[in-house]
Amino acid sequence: MSPRPGAYVHVPYCAHRCSYCSFVAVTGRETEGAYFDALVAEARARAGEVEGPVDTVYFGGGTPSFADPANLGRVLAALREAVGIAPGAEVTAEANPDDLDAERLEALVGIGVNRLSVGVQSLRDEELAPLERRHDAASALAALRRAARLGARLSADLMIGIPGQTRPSLLEALAGLLAAGVGHVSAYLLEIEKAPRLVAMRERAPALFADDEEMAARWEAVDDACAAAGLPRYETSNWARPGEESRHNLKYWRREPVLALGVSAVSFDGTTRRTNSGSIPAYLASVAARGSAVVAEETLERDAAIRETALLGLRTSAGVGEKAFEGAVATLGTDDRAWLEDAFAAGLLVRGEGRVRLTREGVLLSNEVFALLL
């Protein structure tokens, strides 16, 4: 039986744009009503691109928790009508802690959201300041505890490499999240180059920033602490208690179909990726005119699709089937094949139980492996 598709919905509205953000997002909610009208129309017009019902819905952003929950509910209703939502579907909304007061939480749960992905990043106020986050540590913990009491599954983001962060402060934050009821942790390396204000800060005060060796050591410390707490790593940047993995995100690593709605969203039907306009005005005009805002399509050639399957599989702790891996290797040139064999000898890749996986050291050097498969 083919896997059920998922649905992704991009909500671009934020109260404030953080210093490190590189996503399509705008401050304020001036166009929110028209934008959600367009999402509903797009859902209806493009439902035939996947065979429903979907068993995951993911509201990403931007900050979906900043929008009116009733508007998120309108999109869920449109998806339910147009393509169907399977019983027991995972419905995730990304959220900022300062949006999650009791009223907003109850509204989100009331429309069917059963999983929250909360952008905490740190539990030290002095580390949140350079990221220009709106919340403080105390309010983040309070929001997580409120959500846990309502029964929502909780994921929280942590940032590795924040100016002034130390390994102990990172692990202290992780412990605080787990104590608050979080069952899924995403830990990302702060990409300074995408934040001009942080680049300038690094030039003024380089001692506040970790070098590559320390960044790797912090990732390993998170990996160790999560494993010890019963949250094994299941993907390069994600750890979860068994059963609390992001079912939606696993679709991407498995190249499963996802119908994606909204500005800049990228759909995949199992063969072709379709990318929406990255401009809100253009998106609104295009959906109004033809029910779709797709501006680009890409269908990978056979060999490229085989390599992509292997690359995405290697991002997960389950790895990729050995047959699929060897199929990808067969598409490479002689030098690249030799390099991959060297990666096994160097302990970056390992074979076992019919699968090929990255070792922990391999995860830290995964970009070198992936570069061969792109």
C-alpha cells in the first residue's frame, strides 16, 4: 500500500522578524484575511495532485500561532472537504512561546491541532537577546507546561552556536525542555552568514562565537543527553521519544507525496516538485486568476532521483536499504565511488542488517558524503 500523502501550509505572518530568519515571512497581519481565502481556494483547486486522504498536516512559517486560529481551522476544513484528512492524522502548528496563552492554546487544540513545534531556541534570556526573540525563558517554560496539560504533543527547537552560549547552558536548556514535557527536540546550528547583524557582532566580539570544533562537540553533547533521556536521534537534527517522531517531516526524508499550499511552498507528488511564488501579492493574484501559484516545476532524471533517495535516507538513523544505496553508487563516476568506499574505511558509513547508515562521526561530516549524491 502506498504511503498516505501529507499537506504543508505556509503561514508567513510574524510579530517580529528574528535576526537569523531566512524564511519567507512578513511582520504584521494586514493581508491575513485575503491570504487565508487564497489558501482555501488553492486547496480546492489542487486537491487532485495527490491521492488522499492526507495523514499529516503541517502549518509552518512564519509563525502560524501568530495568525487567527479560526483561519487555520478554515484551511483544515477545506483540506478535509477537498482531499480528506485521515482519522488520527498528525496536525502540527509551529508556534512561538509568547503566542501560547491559555486562550490561544485552547483555540488551536479546538480546531484539531494535536502537535506543536515551539521555537524556544534557548532558556537563557541573555542568549535570546541577540536572536531578537520576543519571549523570555520563563514564559517559554510556562507555555510548554500549559500545552502539555492540554495533551498536545510537544516539539521544541534549540539553537546551537548562539553568541555567548556555552555547552553547559545548552544542556541546561535541553534539560528544562524535557522537564516541561517535550517529547521531541530539534537542534539546529545557527547559520551566522544568513544574519548580517550577527556577522557584525562576530566581527566585534569573536570570543562570543563557537568554532567548528566546539559546535560539533555541542551537537554530540545534545545527542548524548537526548539518548540518555530516552529520545534517540532519528534524523540529523531531530530526537524523539519512540512514537513521537514528526510523521510529517519523515515524509520528506522518505520522498513521499506532500501537497504544499501558500507562498513559497514546495509540493511533491512522488515524481515532480512544484514551487509556489515567493511573493505574497503575486501568490494572491495568481490563485485568484487560476487557483494555483506554481512558478516552477522540477522532475529529476532517473539517476538523480536514485541518488536523492539515498541522500535523504542517510539523513535518518534508519539509513537507506543497501540495494538502494548500491543503485545510487552505480550512477556515480569512478572517483566518487572510490571516495564512498573510503568513507566506509574511515568509519563515516557502515553496513549492517541490509542497510547503510551514517555513523555519528559520519553525521558530523555528512555534507561531504551528501555532496557526492547531489
